[in-house]
Amino acid sequence: WQTTVGYSSPAVSALGFSPNGQRLVVVMGTKASIYEVGTWTKAANFPNNDVTTLPGTGQDISFSANGMVLVFACGNDGLLWVTNYEQAVTDSNAPVVFPMSSTTATAVEFLADTPLLAVGAADSVTLFDFSNASPLDPVDPELVITITTASCVPSAISYTAGEKILMHSCSNGKMSMQRLTCTDGYVGNNCATACTIATHCSGNADNVTNNDGQTACVCECAEGYIGSTCATQCTSATHCSGNADSTTSNNDHTACVCQCAEGYIGSTCATQCTSATHCNGNADSATSNNDHTACVCQCAEGYIG
């Protein structure tokens, strides 16, 4: 292991590995360089070989999960992002640099498994949606939400995707933690999935919303439909052996309920009442009781029981 690469001036203000682990970006004040991991040779200056300085001192950097977007937090001088980082290593004309000079940025972090970028500044963390970031057509990322962080200037940001917890340390030594919550009816790590009856409930629900953890959509099935996605319709032929006058769903839409036809019993109306089977062959007729749980014999003359 080589514990010291050997920078003395200017001081390193931020650094980070690319997602594939093949390159290291080192920020020293307003300058940034890319190094090949292993040989530690310089591959390029950044943002590109012609524009070698950032808008201000680079305080933090973050890569998108696919490695295409690289973002620099430059304090009061704003935020700068590059949409095709990989090409920047070999082509000085490739990077599309997009400065957001109106945005103060002391810390940045792409949230795992999402296109959201968290930008820390004085007393707040703002989330921007980079879904539309394109090497050919850079657009202003959409502002999603601003979280107030009283008396805290974020110096580092971290995110746990499974629990959707956003954490940030402050320059005053404190730490803040907040669970990101989706608008009702939206789910997913970046709240990008809208719950709809057509998509999540097979078109057979009266209503759909999100579960408590906002990880999945919950369907309120229409009458006569069952299952988590309301995909199953209750029918006499399928659920009641073809022997029901009607069939519907139970209250929580987990099972079908059969209204058996006269002379049939059981939860699925599978049993037909007959004199031979249920009345020892000694009945003039056999039918079902009112709730279709048992057969009732009309005994022939001279027979009892």
C-alpha cells in the first residue's frame, strides 16, 4: 500500500473515485485533476483541458451511479456539473459544463439508485432531479424539495436507499438525519413511481395508494376482485365449482365467497346434496340448509332421522 501520494500545495479540498473504481478525481482549490488508479498517472485536467479552474474552491464532489455526471460543490461560487465525464478524459472538447452559479453548494451527493442530487448549503439541503441530464442537451435539473437544516451548513451528505434516510454532517460538528417521504400515491427511492389503478391494480380497483413505508402501491379492489393487484375476478366457474347463483369477494379482498345454488353446500359449492349420499337413499328429496353448510333430507314415508 502507498499511503502518501505527495501533495503539499495547494491542499486537497475534495476527492472521490469514479463508480467503476478506475479513476480518482482530486480537487485542489479551484483546480481538479483525474488520475488513473494503479499507475496514478494524470489522465486529464478538469472540467476539461481548456478550462482548468472551477468557479470557486471545490469543497465536495459526487458521481451519478452510471458515472456520466460529475458534480462539484464550490461553496458560495455555486455548483458545476459535467454531463459526459468519461469522454472528458480523452476529449478536451467533449464536456458539457453546466454551472449553477445561483446555487450555494458546500456538499453534494447523488442519492443511491436515484437520479436525485442532494445539494447542501447554509441551513438547507436541496434535492435536484437529474433525470433529464444529457450530454447533448443539458437542462436545468428540476428542484424537487428543499429541507431546512437550522443552524447547519452541511459539510458532507450520505443516503441509505432502503430506508430513504438522508444524513448530513454540519460544519459546527453536529449531525442531522431525516427520512424522505413521498407525496401520497407515490413510491420508490426517488418517489418517481405514481400508483395508478391501471398499472398497479389491473384496472380492477376502486382506489390505490402507497403503503406506510412508501415502497409499494396498495390496491382497494373493486367488488368481486381479489389479490394484491386485484388481478383475480371471482366467478362461479373458477371458484364455486360452477354451482353458485353468485360469487363475490370477502371484506379484505383476499378470497372469493360463493352463494351456492339450491342443493349445493361447502365453501366452493362442490358438494351436491343427494338422497343416495346424504339420506341413505331413503328420502323423497335432499336440499341444502339456509347457509349451505349441510344437506337437509325430506325422508320418505316410514323413515325418520
